[in-house]
Amino acid sequence: MEYNTARKPLIIPEYGRHIQEMVDYCVSLEDEKERNEFAQIIIDVMGELNPHLRDVPDFQHKLWDQLFIMSEFKLDVNSPYPKPTQEQVYSKPNKIPYPGSEYKYKYYGKNIRKMIEVALTWEGDKQEGLIMVIANHMKKCYLIWNKDTVEDSTIFEHLFELSDGRIDLRNSGETLLSGDRLQATSNSNSSNKNRKKNNQNNRKQKHK
């Protein structure tokens, strides 16, 4: 008795050993016409395993690619599609670069970066005021995301990093709003928005 462990490993196991043996036999055929005819038979049988997809053009392409893969790219037949190469099929995907500082502090959002760029174009008291607004907003975002306390020095360090060293409050002696005040401001803004929305809904109801 022959055990599977002693047999040649299946290249695409879902097609089973019989299909693999048909492919191996096709590769061994010396007559070109016979080899091409038998390859088409194999494609038809593979398509029968997925009858609802066998007439879809992209699926046919996939079947031919799988046929060449199961032959270990040794099969020499006329295919209606470009023959894949071993390098194409088994090539390693390109490395995805690890996110840098641009995505390091996601909880600040993209608008903070835009505000930083704007602040760098301003000068004098106007610039200083906007920078403090940015820093306080960063602190609020940090607290919302992390649900914890944060030192002003941490926010200043992050601001320094996000601005590529162009905004440095690390030794400025500046103090940001407390977490309670930032939370109160956030709640107040939310209440104002809800009040405005309710007023608009009430006006619509009156006009009906």
C-alpha cells in the first residue's frame, strides 16, 4: 500500500492527486498536438470543479496559471494567456515602509499637521497664539484618546516632532489648559451644537 506521505507533495492540494497526475502525464507527452489537446482536457476538468465560474474570462486565466504552476512551469503548450514565470508567482511582495512620524501620533489627526503648517507661515503674536491653540488642542486629543493625564512637556515634545523641530516650546515655560478645562470646553461646544440643532429642528416643525 502506498501512503500519501511517501508520494510527491501536491502543489495545489484543492485539485487533488488525480489532477496532479494528469498534469505530470501531460508534461511527459512528446507530441505537441497531443500535449495541447490533453492540456485543454485538464482545463475543462478543473473548470468542472467550479462549474459556476468556468466560463468567466478571469477564471479561465486563473485555471491556465494554475495548470502551469502544477507543472512546475515545465509544461510547453499554447495558452490563450501569457505563461506565468516562477519569479512572478513566487516573488516576495515589496516591503511596505514602516510608518514614520507622519502617522506616529494618529490621535492628533491630519488637521493638526495642516494647522502647524499654517502657523509656520504666520509671525509675531498671531503665530504664538495659534501655536498655543494647536498645543491645547493636541492635549485635548491626547486625553480623549488615552483617557489619562499627560504632562505639558509631552505635548511640547510631540509638537516639536510633528513640526520637524520648527516649533519648540520645550523650554518655553508655557502652560497649557488643565484637562478639566479642556473637557469643559469640549462639553460646552457639544452642548452649543446640540442646542443649535434642536433650534433648527424646532423651526422646521413650525413651518410644517
